[in-house]
Amino acid sequence: MLVLLGIIAGLVLIIATIVMSIKLFFMFKKKEEIIVKNKEAGNTSNLFLKKYPEANPQIYRTTFTLIGFIFGIGLSIAAFSWTVYDRTASLGGEIFIPDEFEIEPPQTRQEPPPPPPPPPPPEIEIIDDEVEVDSEPDIFDVEVEPDEIVEIQEIFEELPDEDDMPLPIVEDMPVFPGGEAALLRYLGGIPYPEIAKQNDIEGSVFIRFVIERDGRVTEAEVVRGADRVLNEAALRHVRNMPNWKPGKQRGQPVRVQFTVPIRFTLD
């Protein structure tokens, strides 16, 4: 603040001095012509100096002395008030200095571990191919009396009679009482098991059976079934069939094999 006031005071003094000098210059310049003319005429009387005091240089001694004194004092005050400040850099915010510095160790390149050695080859046990075999078989002595009679039993398996094998196709196929339409009605009229209805069980059951020479239905079995309840119902229904008209081959009654599908569907 003092530096600023000193600078302002110095500037004011300098400006005032310049203004005063200019004013005096022009005033002196105007009177100078009169003074010069009077000097040329040899007029240096006191009356002239009183009328034109500007011609007397002694009257400006006090003024110039005062101006010089004021100017010197102002410059002295400005010089003593001038303060030189050290330039310092200011960083915004707080400076954090950690108590401890953590220095990371230099990273070294780690070589990959060498591959494991290959496993040793398995030990092969060499077996000697030369095996001593007793070429002489064991001989057992069995005493047999010459007069003893040895009975030899014949072992044989009875083969089924070809005439008794059921045939799939014959010249005259068996006929259900009432014909094929009656057979379809009979198979379609099978009672639906109540348990299967309650559990919404459906499916198809294929039954294979044999028509004997006298027309009876035998050997009924399930070839491809569905649920156990449906299989039992289908078997029971086929076994309860009435006797058929037997089939014939070359005019002779023969056994004939049949397979029928029975479908169980809920409406």
C-alpha cells in the first residue's frame, strides 16, 4: 500500500512541475518580447522591473527552490517506500507428504519352470514262451472184467411233431362265428378297465393266439403291450372268444396262428 501511495505522489509532483514549467514558459515567452525591446533601448530602471517583474530573475528563486525541495522530498519518500518482494510460487490446496514411502521392488522376469521329465517306459516282463508241457497224458488203469455187460444209454430230445406246429396261413383260414365283421365287433366291445379310465390310460395291445383243430382259442399271449391293466383286459377278452370254425390244409383241420390288435381309446 505504501509503495502505491509513493508512486502516486511522485507522479502528481512530476505532473505539477511540468504544468508549472509550461505555464511559466508561455508567460515568460510573452513578456520576453517587451523585455528584449526595453533592453535594446537600455531601459533597466526599477520602475521597469516593478512593472514587469518577469524580467527580474530573482523573483523566481523562491518558487524554484520550493518546487525542487518538494520534488526531492517526494522522490526520497518514494525511494524509501519502495519494497522489493520475493517472488514465491503458490500451489493451491494442501500438500500431502506421506510418512512412509512404499518402494516396489523391481520386477524380474521369471523363467517358466522346465517341463517335467517324461515318465520312464513301463517295465515289460518277458515271459518265456518255452513252457515245459508234459506230453504224456495221465493214464488211469481201469479194471474191466471181460464178461461184464455195459449198458449204453441213448440220449435224445423229442422234436415237436411237424403236424402239430401252428401255421400262419392255410388253404382254408379259420372263421370267427359271424365272419370278420362279427370279429371286429367282438374286439371293439371289450370292456374298458375302470382304473384305466380314471387315470386316462390309452394304448394298443397286440395279442397272438392259436386256433386249435377243434376251433378252441389257446396259447394267447401279449406280443406288444401297453399298460399292465390294458394287457390283462385284452388277454382276458381274447381267451373268452367263442370257438372258431377251424382252418384246414389239404382238407385236414390244422392249427392256425393269429395276431390281432386291440386299441383302447377314451372319447
